[in-house]
Amino acid sequence: MDSLNAFATGGFSDIVGFFGNFLVLLVIAALLFFFALRAGRSLLVSLILALYVGFALFTAFPYKELFIVGDTPLVRAVAGIALFAVFTFFPYILLRRIASTARMQINPLTLSLLALVTGGFVLALGYHVLNIAAVIPLTPSLDALFAPDKYFFWWFLAPLVGTYVTAR
């Protein structure tokens, strides 16, 4: 009986530990998932493409240093996130207008995977470009997934592949 109790509580603590380690990624993915359920696949694809445009505009913007100011890393990270959000918002509005307004059905499992890789892309952007580690300290598990520079490319590519797969 003790071994069964140890197995049950150990399994539960492992599950809680897993969700605790990946909470930020799961929350972002859940928000994207419910956005896609409510708004439709075409608007999720518009958001994904707007993130790429926002990243390009953010990295090419020559006056970043004038806007991203502050004494603490937290203030600098929030200013960077706000600037990135502005550069993402306007392309999203444009892409939303030209995207198909037809509500296409998508398998919830496929939609979950697309939301997860898009959440990973957003987190990788925040970690590598916007310095969100000052705002949200990443757990060691997330740090192992997002810290290496070579992984940034794969997180950058994942939503495009996911969008291609769901568009078929």
C-alpha cells in the first residue's frame, strides 16, 4: 500500500512539476489556442505572419535605443515588448483585412500543436530579442529549450511549418 501511495503522490508531483516548469509556454499556447477557436484559423495565421513582420521591423528599426530606455532591466524589457507589440499590431490589422474571413474548420489537436509552436516562437522572441528574462525568469527546463542561440532558428521556423501543414 505504501508503494502505491508513493507512486500516486510521486506521479502527481511530477505532473505538477512539469506544468510548473512550462507554465509560461502553456499559458501563451492556451491563449493562442482560444484566440484561434474564437477568431478562426485565418486570423491566427494573420497573427503568426504579423509576428514575423513585427520581428523584422523591430530588428531593422534604427531608433530602438531612443525608445528602449530605463534604469532597470525590467523597464527596458517592458519598453522593448511595447515597441515590438506596436510593430506587430499594425501588420496584424493589415493582414487581418486581407485574410480570408471564411471560418475554416481545423482539427483541435492540430490547432493545439500550432498554438504550442507559435507560443514557443513568441517565447523565443522574447527571450532572445526582448530580454523577457528580466520580467519572467524562465525555469531551468524552459531555459534549456530557449537559451541556446541555435534553437532560436528552429523556434523561428516552427510556426511557418505548422502553418504550412494546417493549410493543406
